[in-house]
Amino acid sequence: MTRIVDDDAAVRSVVTDALLEDGYQVDVACNGRPALAAFRKHRPDALVLDLEMPIMDGPTLMRTLRERTRWVRVPVIVVSGSGGEAVEAPRLGARACLYKPFELSELLHSVEQVAPPN
């Protein structure tokens, strides 16, 4: 299962549709707080994560995940509209960083590299 965390409903919808069409199971969250709560119930195979979000942003969620042994290996693909914050993503352990607007084929390729569809 791939978890998509983005405060933009349109991005969540487009990415969800593309991943479902490619054979993935998907769940979504609008920011890091509900995503973290979902981690407690089910560890995803991959995380597609926006950086700039209200309530709990992407870097905070990544740092929190990296502090927990059971979640440290979840591969994260960052999608960001801001180059400034995206610089921090590799340092926090992101496997890939795509800049909005991104090509869906590029995102699908990145997800397939870290978590092939079931």
C-alpha cells in the first residue's frame, strides 16, 4: 500500500488515480498528523509526501518516522512545489524528490523503484 500525504486535494486525487490504475493499493492524508495516525494502524510500502502542509508538514513527519525503528525503512518520495525546502529531503532520507508540477510517469517510476505494485 502506498500512502499519499498532500494538502492539495487535486494532487491527492490525480496521484491516487494513477497509482490505482498501476495496480497499487492507496490511502491518503491531508497532512502529517492523520498520516502519522495511519502509520500506527498500518505501515505503508511507500510514502508520497508533500513538504509544505499545514498542521504537520512533510519534514516534521519525516523526522518523526526516522525516530521510530519500525518506520525508519519506509521509502519516501517527496513531491514539492518549493525548491528551498526540498533541499532538506535527501538529508532526511527521501529516496526521490519531484518538483510540482511533475510528470505522472516520473512519479510512477519513482514509486515502482521503491515498492513494486502488488
